[in-house]
Amino acid sequence: MNTTILLFLLQDGITNGAIYALLGLALVLVFAVTRVILIPQGEFVTYGALTYASLAAGRMPGTAKLAVVIGLVAFAFDLYAMRKTLHAPKIARAFALHVAFPVVVLLASMWAADQRMPAGVSLVLSLLIVASIGLSLYRIVFQPLAHTSVLVLLIASVGVHLALQGLGLLFFGAEGQRGPTLLTASATLGSLRFTGQGMAVYGITVAFIIGLWLFFGLTLYGKALRATAVNRLGARLVGIRTTLSGQIAFLLASTIGALSGILIVPITTLYYDTGFLIGLKGFIAAIIGGLISYPLTAVAAIVVGIVEAFSSFYASNFKEVIVFTLLIPVLLLRSLAAPAVEEEKD
Amino acid sequence: MRERWPLVIFAVIVAAVPFIPGMPPFWIVLLDNIGLSALVAMGLVLLTGVGGLTSFGQAAFVGFGAYTTAVLSAQYGVSPWLTLPLSLLVSGLAAVLLGLVTVRLSGHYLPLGTLAWGLGLYYLFSKLAFLGRNDGVSGIPPLSIGSLKMLDPGTIYFAIWAAVLISALLTMNLLDSRTGRAIRALRRGHIAAEAFGVYSPRAKLLVFIYAAVLAGLSGWLYAHFTRAVNPTPFGAQAGIEYLFVAVVGGAGYVWGGVLGAAIVVVLKEVLQSYLPLLLHGEGQLETIVFGILLVTLLQLAPTGLWPWLTARLPFKPAAKTPDTSIKLPARERSAGTPNVLLQVDNARKQFGGVVAVNNVSFDVQAREIVALIGPNGAGKSTTFNLITGVLPPTSGNISVLGKAVGNAPPQDVVKLGISRTFQHVKLVPDMTVLENVAIGAHLRGHSGALSSMFRLDRADEAKLLAEAARQIERVGLGDQMHQLAGSLSLGQQRIVEIARALCVDPMLLLLDEPAAGLRHMEKQRLGALLRDLRAGGMSVLLVEHDMGFVMDLADRIVVLDFGTKIAEGTPAAIKTNPEVIKAYLGATA
């Protein structure tokens, strides 16, 4: 192997790894706060990517309508839950969150699809659409199940994954799509070419990791989220609304998922079902990070990306086998070092 | 035999179905698929619902079973009946290898780990040349008995459903046994079970292998049913779907697996054939609806449909009270009765910088009730954990009957005749009082998984249950014997723990706050019981906060404060000890 290939593979691996790191971080976040293992994370990726590509191509994405529909359902759930105590401010908040927000975004994207707006506008709209979907999904699916076991939440999560994937096919068709790059500039350093898109990937990943770190370390909401993660009941007793924590977690996760999708759709062609596999690789990183540690997850994700890049060069047939069995030695190490297993409390 | 009637009736119905005149052949195909899926789900019931180990990888084990027979029978002409044990063996061996790596993982690691190797194996199936890559293996011979070839879905139906019924019977037998109780304690009470000699990792591996072998059996049948295999049905999607089946039906119930399989297979079929007609849509409409229905179902019945159904049945199965005249032989004791049963010598336990137990020494003599008291955080429960092997001491010696215990795990400590209760009650809430208490007698039985499955353990089992029933009567909970442990009051649950500890036939009983949550009369009864035990030759070491209770009962009292022993002596001496008064009431008092 010569240095050029080595460097190229490393670069490729780090770019992919950065995306896996973002997804891994989101998975850790959601699991820690809500105990949901977020299988639909992959769908957030595809939805974000394909919504962005559609908007950029001047097509109206079906996801914007979906956001309105499930927003209405979520609002209905909220109304039903509040039927005994109808407080106007609470209703107004639910209305703003689940109805007004997606409707405004829908109107904006209808307008933007006609105008052929710059990539930045499509990006923001796509993020908003997927964020709204994530928020309402939490209300409909996971908030009513918040008290159940991790297994039930997991199965519900799979149900959401199936439904969203089916809808993805309906909205975007079976053909793959690519989106426009965010940054067209590029620079060459030695034999390596750094594209603007690659730089955007690195920059946004690092920004997000630092942002999450600041959010959890310094803000009250971040601390509330961490408190919910450690002890749900205790958090409620000191006045933290665990529902709000769940909403924030899902909002962040869906935004991060969509963003990851938007970052890679200019580099690789995405299909309606590609997200699942990408999400799973984020999982691998998250598991290596123990579903707890953010920095470890980020490092693990880079490793996953590099292993993937090298195995696709040397044994492309066995790329997926290698990536997924990478987990076995990690699990082995973890099981050797595992502390006494706690009992399930549900 | 009476409790088996529903199974017999179900078997007769299943056998009669193909002979119903006008039965559409397509329905038989559906029933075949239900049976195949039910086999895998049944394994998952044991693994996930009962044992608490969630696996997304079961489809890979189905693949091992299917590919083993496919390659051997289609390419090497081996008879399918010979490949059956081989298929099961290959799935079982794969489970041993993957299980050794994965079952020790806790909580969420495990499902994700299984998802990962499930995917890895799927890609392996689809890339290996000798498995035919993505095309798979075709030309698999049908099952045949003599000249009868099971070519059409109607004949292999009998093979599939015989396998389902036999597996269900064996699984139910397994759950209702000594090994079964150990498995059922995995999810909610394995720390307590380990204190009574159960090896949880071994029980976990056992259910893991059991579930894999059932999946392998399903794979073997599948290969000879479709007579061609390719990697698609063994991927992650299928693995997820098997888990669905179990959860929808009721993951804690053997028949939940069968019910779930029926619901999911029929639902998918209905959705696939009618939905496109109804909506004229394209794409995967059925997956959308399927996903939505699943979420709805989980919100309405999170424990699955089987318990929902059985709760609505007009009749309840009658519980059998064990015949208490059957005697369980006493635990083997070393000859002679030395005076010192337990010697704690300079025991120390540090958690980082915190010294929870600071060089504490005391002993417990034969026929003696010793109380360990002290304010909260004094290190009493930690001392208990050191004695029973739950925690290894940082330094110091603990010896039982003159033999150093060292770092022996709880399973070995209980063999020495030391049994305990827990400060925070550790019972399996969804098992009856009788079953919970019978876990205490675990080491006094010897039947393993195989003999339980084939009901060769009944004599052994009757003795264990009789002993459990005797101890329940002894502590005065005879009327609650068949209630679920979780339905009892906290005080009663503590008493159940004492009965369980007594099932060990111990020489030394360790009780951690046994009187907490008891009413006055119940405390008096407990005191009488403990005196009775002492008269019978047993020693008791107890932690307790109720001073009246302790002063009345104990022969000797050891007082701890901030991990350090500050006093030891008779109740009368302790009552007037200035150090003790200071520790309890503060310096100025």
C-alpha cells in the first residue's frame, strides 16, 4: 500500500466516522434520557437527506405534510390527556408545538420549493421538518410508554422504524437521490484533496460535540436532562418535567439525524432505506461508548469509519461482516470488565 | 395430568384442522408459517420474556439450522433425519460461542450486541461461496418417512406442529422445575438466587442455547418446507420480527409465542393482500400499517395479548398444595459441632476512599442469637455482604467453622450452611410464594434441565416443594402460599425471605432487618420463631433497628458506628454503654 491510498482511506474513514459519531451521540442522548433505543434514527437521517435533496431540486417533500399530520395526532393526544384540566396556556403551548410549528414549516417549504432557494434555506427547512416529526413522534409513541420496560420501548421503536421506512418509500420513491453540496470550495494538501463538504462534516461534528458538552455541563436544561437520565422519579420529585426532557432529547436526536443525512447526501447517493444501515453503524459506536460516554462514542465512531474504509478497500465483499463483528471483541472486553450486573427494576 | 388437558385438546384441534372439508390449501401454508415462527418465538419467550435477555439475533440461529441441513442434504445427499441433530448441534454450538461473549452483558448492551452479530452473520451467509452467496442453496430434498414424501404444505404441517407442541410441552416442563425457577429468577431476582447457590451465568447460557436450538429446529423445518434457502429470511429484519412475535403474544408466556406468531403472520398476510386493493397505493403500505398497529398494541397491552386473554378466562387453574409428608434429607454437615460457627477477624471494606467496614472483628457461637446494631450507614449490611460473599473484603479474614472463606462467591458460602435475607426484599414478584421459597432449597435438589424437560425430576421436585411448603407453614404464611410474592405486604415479604433462607437448612441464619414493616403481633411471632430456631440448634446473626425487639431477643450485641466496632456485650451492658448512647443520641445527650 502506498501512502496516498493510506491517507485517502484514512480521510474517507474519518469523514464517515464523523457522521457515525453524530448519530452515536444522538443515540446515547436519547437512551440516557428516555431509555429508548432509537432504531428510527436511521429514518431521521434519510428523511433529512432526501427532504433536503427534494427541496433543492424544487420538489415539495412529503415529509412536510407528514409533520403536519402527526403533529395533529400529537395535539389530539395532548388534548385528550388534558381533558380534565383545560388550561389555556398549556393548550396554547401544545398547539404551537404540534400544530402551528409544522404548519408554518409546511407553508415555508411549499414556498421555498417554488423559489429554488439556496442550499442553506433548504437545509434549515429540512432540519425543522424532521425536528417537528421527531418531537411529535415522542408525544404519540414514547411518552405514553415512558413507564414500561426497555424491551417494550425497543419494540415500539422498531414499529416506528418500520412505519417511517414505509412512508419514506412512499414519499421519495425507490430511486436514490443526491443533494447539492453545502460548500463548493476545495483545497489540496500534498496528495490529499479536502473538499468543502468534507470540511463542513468535520466542522459541524466538532461543533455539535462541543455544543452538547456545553449544553449538558452548563445549562439548566442540560442538567435537568442528565438528572432525568440518572433517576427519573428523583428528577420528577425535584420538579423536572421528564416529559420535557424526553421532548428535548427527541428534538436534538431528530435534528442531529437529519443533519447527518444532509451532510452525506452530497457525497453518497441515499435511498429511502439507507438510513437504517448508517444508523446501525452509529449504534456500534454508541455501544462501544457504553451508551453513556460521549467522547468515547465519538472516538469509537471514527474507528468504525476507518475500519469500514479499510475493509471496503481490502475485502469489499466482507465490509459489513467486518464492521459488525468489530463489536464482538469490544463486547468481550466489556464483559470481562463488566461490573456486577444490576437487576431490572420495572 | 389434569393441568395438561388444554394442551391435549389443542393438539387434537391442530391435528384435525387439515381434515376439515373445504379447508383452503393456502390457509395450511399460513399455519405452517405460524408454526415455524412460533418455534423461534417460544425460544425467545424463555430467553427474553422469562430470562430477560433480549436477542435480535434469533434469525441467525434459524439460518444456522437451515443452512446446515441445506448444504448437507442437497449437496452431500445426507438424509434429512440425520441432519436434524446436526442442525440443532450447529445452532447450539454457535449459541455457546456467541453466548459466552454476549450473555454476561447487562441490559441494553445485550440486545444491541445480538443485533450486531445478527447482521454480521447475515452478511456472512450472503457472501460465503459454499453457502451459495446471495442465491443460497436449492434442491433440498423433502422430509420423508418410508415412501411418504412431505412435499406439500399439508403433510409437512404435521411435522411442524408436532415440533411446536413437543417444544411447548418441554418448555413448560422446564419452567416448572428447579432449573426453571433459577431461570425465572434471572430477570428480577438473580442476586438473591445466587445467594442460594444458583449460578446465574450458567442459567443464562442455558436459556441462550435452548432458544438457539429451538430456532435451529425451525430453520431445519423451514429448509425442508421451502426446499431452497437464501440469506434474506435470516437477516436483521427477520430477527426483529421474531422479537415482535414474542412481545405481541406475551413475552412471558410459552403460548404467547404461538399466539403472537398467529397474529403477526395472519396480520401481515391480510395487510399484504388487501391493503393495496383498498388504497390503490404503491410502496410498502403494509409495513406502515404494521408499524402503526404494533405501536398501538403496545400502548394498549404492553405485556402482550396472552395474559390479556387469560385474565378474561372464566376458570383459573387450581394450584396444587405440595404433600408435606415427603421428607427432604437434611443438608450434609461436617461431623462434630464446634463452638465458633463464624469468625470475623479484622474485616475491612473500602469503597474508594470510604471505609465502610473498618477492621471489625466478632464471632457467632453455636445456638446463639447475635445482633448487629448501629446507626444508619454504620456498615451493617456491608458486613453481611462480606460474610455472604456478595462483596469481597479489602482485607481481613472471615472463617466459617474454622475454615477461611477467602473470596468465595455467594454460591459457595451458602454451601457452608449460611443463609441470609436481604434488607431490600429480593423476591421474584411474579412467582408464587411457594416457588420463591423453593429457590432456597436449590442446593438440596439435583435435577438438571434435561431431566426437568422430560419430567424425570418429579420425585426430586416433590421433595423440594414439600420442604418449601413446610417452611412457609413454619413462618405462618400457609394461607399465602399460592399468591404471587409481589402481592404480599412488605412485612410479609420479609417473612417469605426468612422461609426461603430456612430452606437451606442452615446452621447460621443472617437476617437483615427482619422486623422492619412488621406489626406488633407479627414481631412477637417472629421473636418466638427465632427463639425456637435457636432451641433447635441454629444460630442467628441479625441486623435490626427495633431496639425493644433486639434487647429482648439477642444473647449478645455488636455495635458498629461509621464502620468501626464500638461495643460488644450482653443487652444489659450495651444499654448502659456510654459509647453506644453517644453514637445513637449524639455527644451532648
